Amino acid sequence: MRSNHSSSRDRLRKPMRWLNLLMILLLAAPALPLMAQELKVEALRQIDQILTLKRSRTAAQHKIDSRLLMELRQRRGEGLRGRLPQLRMGARVQADGTVRVDLAAQVSPQLLSRIAELGGRVLSSHPRFEAVRADLPLEALEALAGMPAVRSVRPADVMITQMINTTEGDVAHGTDTARLDFGVDGSGVRVGAMSDSVDALVSLQGSGDLPAGVTVLPGQSGNPGTSEGTALLEIVHDMAPGADLFFATGAGGQAQMAQNILDLAAAGCNVIVDDVLYLTEPVFQDGIIAQAVNEVAAAGVFYYSSAGNSGNLDSGTAGVWEGDYSGIALPGPLAGNGQSAHDFGGGTNNNEITFDSPSLVTLQWADPFGAASNDYDLFILDAALANVLDASTNTQNGTQNPVEAVDSIADDDTGNRVVVVLFDGVSRFIHVNTHRGRLASGTDGQVFGHPAAEGAMAVGAVNVATAGGGVFTGGPANPVQTFSSDGPRRIFFEADGTPVAPAVATAVDPGDEPLGAPMPEVRQKPDVSAADGVSTATPGFNPFFGSSASAPHVAGLAALLKELMPSLNSEGAENRVKEGSADIESPGMDNLTGVGLPIGTDVLDGAQGFDEDIFDFLLKLGENGNCSSPHTSGTGDNEVLFDGLDELLDPYTNGTQPFVFEFETDANDSDGFTGEITAKSDNGEDLFPDGFEDPDSGTPLDAACIEIGIDDTLDSDEEVLVSSAMVEFFNDGTGLFGGPIDITSSFSNPFDGRLSIIFPGLAGQDIDEVRLTMDVQSKDIFADGFESGDASSWTDQVP
């Protein structure tokens, strides 16, 4: 529950804040409804003053965060204090007169040299992510922002970790029993952890709480910090004592964290866990950290992330408001400019902060990052609605990010009011977040950023004490912590900023279509929950509360799963963890706990869910070569292709022939399923006009050729049984040879690969459609259990 910044733990901590927050969250009561209150004339005048300053900005100033500009104006003696008596002039200037900033820019030697010429110091640069972190003199910001390569200059992103001696979670999740039953301890598996730092590493290695061979990526210890990373490593080590441990800090900015994720995967980490969140990560699309998560997950890495400790609607601890912007016209000096303020409900154009945010208050809206064309502003007013205390008024004119943020780190904003103003543009779906504060009017949707990535499993928190010293039983006995963050996460844009495809766009409820934005994809987050409130030997983390403690429990269990099933991919691991979870809170998947609490013996048990595999049929047609030429394949639920193709191309042009691929399946968990693929020329031209060359002799063959593959995409390289396989060739809807051709005998049983089949005499026969139908059944590799000691005693578990 503690708030941390990457550069200074103590400076951002409010004394005893974490303890007070914990007590209040535990005693949380539902928020009271808002009462209609209006902004006072003086507050409207001050907002107008701030927006007038915004309109006067130069081209370079439009690229600079408004908090930095306000600090610069104040230091230049522009008399802002007289006009805005209670406004916090709040950029954080360091002792040497510099400010720490993050640049969005095209990184080049010229840019880095210019920073040095202006008296700055580059801390890190990442050309791939177009990001630079640097310390710069405040007076140099405008000169740097004037460079065409620079898109924006903003205060360095604030990072928090999700914190609130053998971990009690080892027993509560049943992994102590699972290790014995299945004979695994994580040996051969590499687990990478990401948090703030590992200051206590040497001490814990000396005490035996961590092994000697922990690998810290060069320069990425994060020291000095709180050493929360060692607490994560302790939990993983307790759960999977044979696993090799790695660490890289999540500090240093979003680009540095994304790079460290890629570097941990490059170092061979099969499992990665983090408890880090940057408060300005994109809410409505995948940012660079989420993209790195998805990249390593696609390569087979199991990724787990803390869901967060920012509260949830069901527990009355919501600190977020998410929904359509609804404007109330502002009177007085703002009326002529057409500005409006958001109606948070019942005609109330403000939202009371009922519990102080220990970090930032942020606003995001449904515009793509790097291309925001609607301009919103964020204000904090006093409780009387008479004075502006803080404001974020960045420019969004088509090339900036849809983000505003005000700093509440050094101030107690309890009782103050959040106001959202539409400066220019149209209504969009918005997200106001107090990040562990609380709002009088709140909603669900707290989980955001990389924990909401498709490649990550977001983990909520359940107090280990509810297990009573034994294994979690599920149901009402193991409620989620009141501070645990809820979902769902609504995603409006792909990573590149294009609207999500209609095929994946969904509404939360029928008719729940947002204003001024595409229909979102709804991701159900968190995915699972796990123990917190556990013991560690890391100073300051005994007990260790928060989803920071929960995520490494699942990562440690995943290490056991990876040892047991080395060929398991990330999707398969997710399915196993979910299949082996005990339901809590609302029945089934819910936006507070996910599917529930993973139980080690059930996750590793081979009798649990292995008859629910999903297989991909792959059909490839070829011409003017042989069947191993790189043509595409029609696939089922997952796009897994042979020949190195990494995406389904639909339609795909085979030479000059456009093909349209369709897939139909009727899955049955226990009996297998029938799948059908149709490859059809969409212009009626011959799919096999020229025949093939014999791959060995090069002799031309008057034949059609197809290649068939079946690939298991979930649990392992499990074999399958092909009980029936038929191919039909069509010309303008008429079947050739009088009906289907039985090719069942061409398959080995069980079948675990692919084959090519030549059909003589079919070249140049105006074949415009090929249809493949197969009956497939999975061959359960754990169907018979194993013999355990006594020859007469069999179990239904994996040896």
C-alpha cells in the first residue's frame, strides 16, 4: 500500500500514510451520493485565467507539460500568484536547478548532444520506444522543445509498486503438497522479477532466505530503493525453490521497464512477474510496456503482474470514475468560449476526493496516444469550490497524448474537488483516477496499463489469514481485499492507435456504446487472485500486503508448471492456472477476483481439463513448386501457421489467385470435434492451373497438392487421433470424382505433425474450391495416471 517514486522513496512518502490507508480501506463503507453543487464565480474566473494562458502558448510551449510551464512562468516573475492565490506552482525542481523529464522524441546523436549543450544530463535513451529520460535546467525546456524531433516534454513518470519468513501462501495455495505429489521444485526454470530494487539481496543470501545465484541484469538493480524486489524473489523462491532467479528494476521510466522485460526474456526467463505501475500508462490502448509484455508472452514467457491496490466499486473504495463525458456549460467568463465541465451525476460538475491520493490524480480519454485531437483539462478545486488549487492544461492538437495529471504527493486533497473541462473538441469516453485515493462518485474499471495486457495475467489480493493456516477453500471464506483493484478494462485502440477491430469490439452491456469513440474491446481483469499479508525477511515487508505479494505466488506456481510441462506456452499456462482455481466472490469469472484462487495440486493435476484442448487445422494449397512452399493456412481459434508465417492473411494471394479461407468447428470437450476448412478462389479461377514439380526429381506433375497440419496450441505437444479425414474438390459448386476423397489412411495415429498429399490429374481442371473435413479427438497423455509406490495404488495425477 506504499507509494514509491523511481528516484526517491522518502520524498514521496507521506508519514504513516500507508498505515492510515490500510486501516481506512479495511473499514471502508460505500460512498455517499453526490449532492449538486456549482463552481463559485471566483473559481470560474481563475479557470478562465489559466485557459487564457494556455491560448497564449508558443509552438514550443505547446509541447511542454503545463506543470513545467507554470513553474517556469512563476520563476520569470509573471505575477501568477496574485491572480491565482492558491495555485500550486508545482514542478519538482532538484537541488542542482534541473527538472527530471521524459521526452517523446526521435532519438538521435544530435538530440542527445543538444541536451548536453543545454546543460542537461541524459539518464537513459531508447530509440525503439522514442523515449529519453534526462535532467534539464528549467530554462532550457523551451529551446529543447523547439527541436522538430521532440514531440513532448513532461515531468518524469511517477512509478508505484503494489505493496500494501517462508510465505504462508505456500500452504494456502497448496504448492507445498503439489511439489511432493508431482516431484517438481522449479528446477530448470528461470523466473525474472521486476520491482523497485534489491538493496537487501546480499543480506538475504547470507541468511539463506535467497539462494546465492540470483542474477541481476547489469545496471538494473534499482538500488538504492526499498528492496521490494527481494520480497518478491523470496516468495517465488519459497514456492519454487529449484528455480533460477533473475531481477531487473521497473524504475527508470516506461521505456526502461519495457526494455528490461525484453532483456529478461532474452536472458532465458520462462516466467516474469512484476509489481510496478506507471500512473500515466495508456488506459484505453496498450502502451510500450504492455507491448513488451505481449511480445514476450507470444514467445512463450508466462507473465504475471499485480492488479493494483487502488480500490474497487463493490467494496466502496473506488477511486476511479470512468464513462462518457457529459458536459455542463460553464457560465461567467467561460460562457463565450464554449467550455463545459463534466457532469459526474445529478448535474454535479465536480467530484469530491473523500480520501487523499498519495500520488497523482490523472485524466485520460478515448483518443489514441500520440494523436489526441480532443483537448481536455483537469483541475483540483478547494472544498468550497472557490479556488483553483492545481491544474493540468496540456495542449492536445493532434500529436500529443490524451493525458492530464496533477501532483497530490505533498498535499492532502481530502475534501477537495476534481473538475474536468472540455477545452476544445467532442465528447469522449473518459477515465479519472485518484490512484489509491477515493471519490464520492466512483465506478469500476481501476485496472489499467500493462496488467491489462492480453499477454499478462493480472493478480488481485486475498488475505492469507482467511485460509486459517491451511489451503484456501474458496467461496465466501476467502474474500478479496477491499483495496484490490477491479476491472474490467475497456480498450478502444490497437497499439498503433487504430480503432479496435469490430470482431473484438464488445459492449459491457447491451446498448452501452460510448459517445465519440469506437466500440471498445472489454478485457476481463483481474485474471486470478492470490495470497497477501504473508511473511518475508526483507526489512519493511513483514507482513507483506498488497497485490505485490499476490503476483509472485502465482509466478512461483507457474514455475512448477513449466518444469512439469516444458513445452507449455503462455496460453496453455493461463488455461491451466484458471482451470485449477477455486472460485471466490461472484460465481465464475468476475471483475474483482478473476476466476479465483489457483490451487497448486489442481493446477498441476493432469486429470483437470486436459480433454478441453483446442486444435488448429491448417490447410495449405500450392502451385508452381511443391507443397513446402510458403503459402498460407486457414486456422481455427488461434492463428498458428506453418512455414514461419506469423499472421493470418485473409484474403491471401497465391500467385495471382486470391483465396478466401473459412473455418467451422463443433467442439466437444470429451469426444473431440469435427472441423472444416474451405479454401475458395473468390474470382472463380483455377487454384491449381500448372501442377507441381516433384520435390526430388524436379519432374513436372499433373497434380494438385495440399498440405495438412494439426497443431495443439494450448497444453503441450499432445498427440491427436484422426478418426476421419475427407477432401473434396469443386468446380463452380459441383464436386469432382462424384464425392469426397477419403484420406484417413494417410494419417498416422496418433498424429502430431503435418503431411503433404498429391492428387494426380487435377492440374488445369478449373478447381476453384477445396474443402477439408476432419474428425479429431485428443489423446489424453495423462489418461491412465501413474503408479505411485505400491503397484496396486494408482492416482489420476501427473508423475
